[in-house]
Amino acid sequence: MTTLLGKTAFITGAALGIGRASAIRLARQGAALCLVDNQADRLLSLKEEIESLQGEVMTVTADVTDSNAVMDAFAQFAAWGKSLDILFSNAGVAGLLTTIEDMPEEEWDRIMAVNLKGAFLTVKHAIPLMKKKGGNVILTSSIHGNRIFNSYGMTVYSTSKAGLTAFAKAAALELARYKIRVNVICPGAIDTTINDCLVRSDALSEVIIPVEYPEGKYPFGVGKADQIADLVAFLASEQASYISGTEIYIDGARSLI
């Protein structure tokens, strides 16, 4: 089992789903945690759970699309007096599923801001805290935009997630001189609350090419957030010390169908 004793992790999108499961997993392996999300109540609940595990934790309520808020979150982290060893940039949204023709410009901008700009701002303001001793950056992308493109209406989501993969690869090279590793995980269908926020437009019926999967399209079923947390914990550990600039698919072979 990997150990993260003496390490400190900064996690965005920490309150639910993959972020929450990963926070608990890293805490169980000994990492101290700074948890960031825009949902204060859920953050507090997670903080209490981690403290019940004897974990060391602080929380910051922040919107990752707001540069000043992200800067303030890192300022609060720095005041905590911990080194920044692990950055898990996980905040993301799916939003409206509709055709390109019917996609409202403001919805395109919102999804791109959270998924792509939010990751950029998070990594940007983490670098000064990691440059002296190195560190580990993990980004949450998706199979959408990287391996599959047949989930109709997800054009903006897929574009943002493809951008994250490119960003991770470029960052891995740029930050290698500082011994900062950068990797990106690409989950498939995971049982989290992100699907509760999906809104499907009626316009999709005009562009969908019907394909039937009589026995389902998930060879290993729908994944669990804990399974993604296992991968995050591995990438955050010394066991992954030679892995950087890599996207790792974790979808139970879903994207190969």
C-alpha cells in the first residue's frame, strides 16, 4: 500500500464525487489536506469526516474561475505553513448537453471557464509553492474529448477535457526542470453527482446517430469514485515517480467499444 505520510495535498472540487473520495483516500494514507470547493456546507461535512479519521485538514470556499479567489486560497494554504506536495485539480462541470447550433454562448463560456480556465489558474498559482522542492500535479480530464466523441451534446465538455490533456502534457515538459510531475486521469462513466447536473436539450434528437448496445456499453459496469481515488493515490505516491506527461484512462474498457 502506498503511503503519503508527511505529504500535503491541495484538492479542488473536493466536496463531492471523485474529489471527495480522493480526499478520504489520501487522508487514510497519511496526507494532510487543503480542500477547496464552492460548496461550503459539503466541505464542512467532509472536513469533519476526515478529522474523525485523525486526518489534518483545512478548507477554503472558492470559485476556481475567479483568479483572486484562487490566489486567496493559495495564500490561506501558505499561511497554514505546509509544503505543497500534491495538487489535484479536479473541479469540473458538465452542464447543458445540446447541439453546437443551439449551445448558448454563455453556457460554452461557463463550462470552459470551470473545466479549463479553473485548472490553469489552479496550476499557475501552485507553481510558486512547488518550485523549490518539486511536487506532483494531477488533472481530471475524461474519455470524452480524448478517446470517444459519440456522446451527443457534449461538444463543449469534450473540448474542455481535450484541452486539459494538452495542457497537462505541455506543463509536464515546462515544469520538469523543477521536478514537478504532471499527469492527467481520464475517467469513463463514474457513479458521481456530476450526472445529476446534466440537462439534455430536445435539439439532440436532430443529430443523434442511433447505435444500440443490447448488452450495454460498459464492459465492467459503471465505475465508482473510490476506484478513481486509487489511481489518484498511486500517481501522488513515489511509486509513480517516473510517470509524467501521461494520460491514464480508467473506464473499464468503455472507450474501446
